[in-house]
Amino acid sequence: MAQRTPRGPKSTSGSRRPAAPGKRPDGKPTRAAQRSAASAAFRKPGSASAGKPAPKTPAKPAGHRTLVEKSVELAARVLPALPGKAAGVQAIPVRDAEEGLRLDRWFKERFPALAFGHLQKLCRTGQIRVDGARVKTATRLSAGMVVRVPPLKDESEGAEDEEGVAAPAVRKPSASDKDAEFLRSITLYEDREVLVLNKPFGLAVQGGSGTVRHVDGMLAALTDRSGQKPRLVHRIDKDTAGVLVTAKTRLAASELARTFRSRAARKVYWALAPGVPRVKQGRISTYLAKGEGDGPEGERMQVASHGDAGAAHALTYYAVVDQVGQKMAWLSLKPVTGRTHQLRAHCAHIGHPIVGDPKYFNIENWELPGGIQNRLHLLARRLVIPLPSGDMLDISAPLPPHMQQSWNLLGFDASAYDPIIDAPED
């Protein structure tokens, strides 16, 4: 019986050859190889469902964002408020001494050169945030909050303060180095809380109409690396020389201002007046109100009656320290209240206006003695005040040049008297 021999695939040459593994004789993959390849394409290594095809993921429409993508975007907005999360962005904690401070005041103290309009824009666009939330310039801050500060133009590198807390980078103060040098030259006393200046004659304490150079503006030259500059806590007239106290911290400024308002500070002024008061030691008690402005310093105070519009009680103690016959008197003045131009108005009220006073000198046909300059002869001589630290500050200022010249001419010895001891008590 004849046996059948299996036929293999024909070759192009007419001869037969074995098929490759997994392929049919015609070169196409077998069905088993196709199933194996499909399983491998969907297989996940190490998965219990290996060999099973993964479900198809529908295509995302244009603009679609997953929840993860949305979270990443939200974090990108909030995380820059934390340290080290964005180049140039600062996260500055609010200190205990800044409790209750408005956001705009906080920026003015730490970034004095930042314009208010620019600050509003940064808040409006969300670049400034507090604890990750949008804020307005009037937002009140609490201790422990974190303020996100974006990069500002012309910033210097940040530093650390004495407590080791990261301090903000601040723009360079606009005041010149000459202002800083000048303020240092007239410094009577300085510590961590206060800076006491010997204000010269003719230098205004604050700016005003037509006033370009003043102490308040010059203090910007002493801005420290944490953005704090000395603050005024009281004022004296432009033409009055002598002791002027400023606070170096916000807390010290608040406490010292409260001390001045409570009249716990003891102040003594020296003045030169024509004639000699009949009563050598006494008190001047009146009401003062603003009159019409008729001079370079603006308003002129005038004696008023109780109940008059704008009238405020003013009390001054005085003593005659020395005199030249009946021609001139050296007066020691101790104001209890602190009204505008109080000492000048009170001296004029008792008939002995201060020499060189362009606003209140009211003696007709009085001639200035030779050698005495026609400048206001009023000095904030001495101040005794408790400091926030609990210490007592007792500071005195020397006579300004024009008053020293008059004292020499009249034979007064400034070193022979202690104004606090010799001045009348309250």
C-alpha cells in the first residue's frame, strides 16, 4: 500500500523548506503567535491581572484638567507663600510687636520705599498674600501670620535681625549718606530703643508746605536692615533748639507716645526775655486756641476763654534763673501741657515775649541789644522720661550757638544751674 507523504509549502524555487517558529509556511504569524503577542502587549509586569488587556482610556477633550493637575496648580499659587518655594519670594512672619497693624502700615515700616499705589496693585493681583489668602491694604495682621512678599524692584538681600528671625529685603533709603552722618553728629544718646537728637535751630521736625528738609524725612537715612527707621514721638517748633526723642522700634514708639500724653515726662526749657517778671516764680494758666495764620510757621495761637471753639487748657510753670538789671531775664520754663506754641504764647501773655520770636514778640519800640542775634532764644534744655526698658532717661542739650553768644554777652553761667532742681514743681 502506498504511503502519503505530507506536503510542505512550496518554495519559489519549487523546492520545500521548514516554516519558521510561530509562522505559517506563507510567512504570516500563526493564530497562537498572534494571541501571545496580544497578551504581551497588555501585560503589566508583577500584576495579578497579567495577561489581561487594560481598559481603554477615553481621549480628554481640549482644555480638560484632571483633579491632580488642578491640585498642582493650586499648590503652585499657595506654596510660594512659604519659605524657599519660589525664587525672590519672601515669607515674612508677623511679630508680636506688629499685632493689629494694618497691612499698608506693615509694608511702610518694612519696605519704606514701596509706593502705596504699587502696594495696592500687588494686593489686587494676588501677589501679596497672608497665610495664602488674598488681602487688602486695610487688612489687620495678627502675630504669627505669614506675609507673602513678591520680588520688589531694587531690593537688597535680606538679613537676620538680632533675634535670628529672617528680615525682609528692603529697598535702599532715598535719604543720602550725608543725612545719616548729620544725624549721627547731633546724637545725644542712643540705645536699642531710643535715639535722642540735639535738634538745631531752624530745622523743622516734620514736613509741610514748602518744607523740604526736616528731621522726619532725614530719619529714613537710619533705616536698619529689618526696614525699621526711628519714629517721632513728640515735636518741638522749627526755631526751637534742643532735645528731641525718637523711638527705634514700633513698641518703643507706642510706649513713649503714651508717656508724653500722660505727662509723665518732665521737660524744662530755657528762654531769654526782655524785662523781668515781677513775680520771680509762678504759673501761667490759660486757654489757647488757633488764630489766623500770619507767618511762615502757619497758625498763631491766642489766649481764649473756656468754652471757645477749639480752646484747650494750657499750663506752664516758670522761674527767673538770672537777670541783667531790669533789662533781660533768663527764664526756666516747665510746660505741664503740650499745646502748640504754648511757651511762646504764654511768655507773650505775661508781657515778656521770647527774644527773637517773629510771631509772638509784641513789645513796640524795643531794640535788640548789640551782639544778640534776632533768632528765637528758646531751648528744649532737659528731659527726664521713663524708657520702655524701665530705666530713667535724664538728658540735657547744650545752648545753640546764638544763645551761647547771648549768654556770654550777658554774663550768664549755664553750668551753674540745674533746671530740673531749680524749676518749680507741679
